[in-house]
Amino acid sequence: MHTSEHKTPLVRLAKREHMNPGAQWAIRIAAILLALVVGGLVIWISGSNPIAGYKTIVVGSLGKTSAFRQTVKNFIPLLGTALAIAPCFKMRFWNIGAEGQITAGAMCATYFALYWADKLPQVPLLIVMFVAGAIGGGIWALIPAFFKARWGTNETLFTLMMNYIVIGFVKYLQGGPWEKMPRGSQQIAQFDSNACLPKVGGVYCGWIIVLILVGVMFWYMKYTKQGYEIAVVGESENTARYAGMNVPFIIMRTMFLSGAISGVVGFMLASGANNTLYDGVAAGVGFTAITVAWLAQLNPFAMVGISAILAILEKGADSLQTEMQVPASISDIITGVLLFFMLGCEFFINYRLIFAGSGKKQDNKKEVGA
């Protein structure tokens, strides 16, 4: 007769039932402090003073008017794109295509900037460009949403693929129909002043647009019927269908909204930040915004603070490189360390480690792995 012994694993994971807000914030603050310590070690290993390094980052991003304005310029697309992808992620639709949707919106807005600047006054032209950017980004996002809703395709791969298609098309425009004269530059001409967003406080007015969007998206996701439908579909598509919801339509509507907001970000980058279009107009913000949305737990107001922190780090890293001769890779490592610790702390907020011999039988509940 064979007997099997139940072997208790050395470490197990269990879902936390509840953690009070004070403990959650204590973990987050501890994570940030640890990240600063590890980042300081990286600066020290590179041959620089960690305290001086962090001071350079803060002063380099906030200490001067010009630096502060550049930080705000970094903040605008990051927050706007995080707001864009939040509804999709709430619905469990993994939209990794914000980079392409930004580019598509910028491309559509650029058409009117190049060919309508002499036909319309500034305000109507900017409104047309805004709408064109929203429609362009929305349609580009609607394509993978339709395939997902109709045939159940993998949205992660589909949206990622769509990025490279539209970026490649913009490259074609740069060296083809839209290339500025004389030929050979592989560049699109700078926009006429008529097609450029006005500045408010020394920075293009996109910062006003994204801050307005924060309130709008919070209201939309929390208090509207559409926001409720998004949450239900995210929890269970079967439950949504049982409740009589048109799940395919909700998926496509939400993705169009997400792409439209990303397209508006593209319009702002082309018309406000760069005053032209090029294939790298999104500059990776579509991927970084995913981290912002997850760290904020899809809360639009939390996204403001996290976007600000990353914008400060991005601008401060440039100052670290130029003023202290720290390699650019070191700046990237410091940013990566901070993101790693901030993401990692969410794990300990949601799960706990159970070690063998703890003697707590109740910990066997809701185990998620061995």
C-alpha cells in the first residue's frame, strides 16, 4: 500500500482579504525610500555623490523656469495617454497600441496643418485638427477592437502590430508626399503659426486639456452608464451578457474612446510640442503610460501625481547627464529602479508570503500558487 505525504511548500502566496489604507501607504512610502537608496547606490558606483545627484535631478527639472516648462511638456502626453488607456484596462482589454494611436492622430491632424493653414483662421483650424486627431486615433484603435469583438483575436499582439504599421506609414510620408522642399531632408515642414497651439504660462495649452480630461474621465468611469458597463465587462463578460449588455459594442465603443484620446495627445504633440510630424512623435510615451495607469490603479487623479514624478525624473535625468557627466544609461537605471519598486510594492499590498511552519491554517484560503 502506497501512502502519499502532503509536502508543505517552503513559501506560498495568499491573497490578502483587506489592508487598511494606512498600511498601504506605509508600504508605498517604504518602497519609494528603498528605491531612492538603491538609486543612490547606482549613482555612487558611477563615481558621483548620491545626494548631489538627487539634488541635480530636482533642480534640473524644477529649479529654473525653462526646466520647469520642459518638465510640464513631458508631463502632458504621459498623463493624457494614461487617461486614454485606463478605460480599456478597466475592461480587461489590453491596449498596447497607444503609441500607434498617438501617431495616427498626429498624422491626421498634420494633414490639415499642412493643407488648410491658409484656408481657415487659427481657432477653427485647431478645432478641425483636434477632431481629426481624435477620429484618426479612434479609428486606428477600432480596427483591433472589431477583430477582437468579431473573432476573438489577441488584442495585445494586434494593437502592438498596429503601432509599427502607422509609424512605417509616417516614415513614407516624411520621405514622400509630405517631405518639405527641397527634397532629400526626409522631414516634414514646420507648421504655420496658424496651426500651432497657443502657449499658456510659457507652455502650450495641452496641460489645460489633460487636466480637464482628468475630471472628465473620473466622472465617465465612475458615474456614467458606460463606465458601469466597462466595469461589468471587465469583471465578467458572461455576467455582462446575462445582464443584457452588448459586449462587442461596448468593446468597440471603449476602444474608440481610448484611441480618440490618444489621437488628441498626438495632435497636441504635433501642434504644441513639436510643431511638425515625424515617425517618433509618440517617443515611447504609449508604453510608459501603461506603467502610470497600473501604478495609479486606473484612478485619474492618482495618474496626475505619478505622471509628474516620471516627468521630473525624465527631465532631471538629462541634467544628471550633462552637469555631472553621468552616463545616460545610469539615468535610465535610476528611473527603472523607481518603477520596479513602485510596481513591486503593489504586489505586497495585494498578496502576502506564507512561510512553512507558520501554523496559520487560515492562510490556506485563497492561495494562488506554490
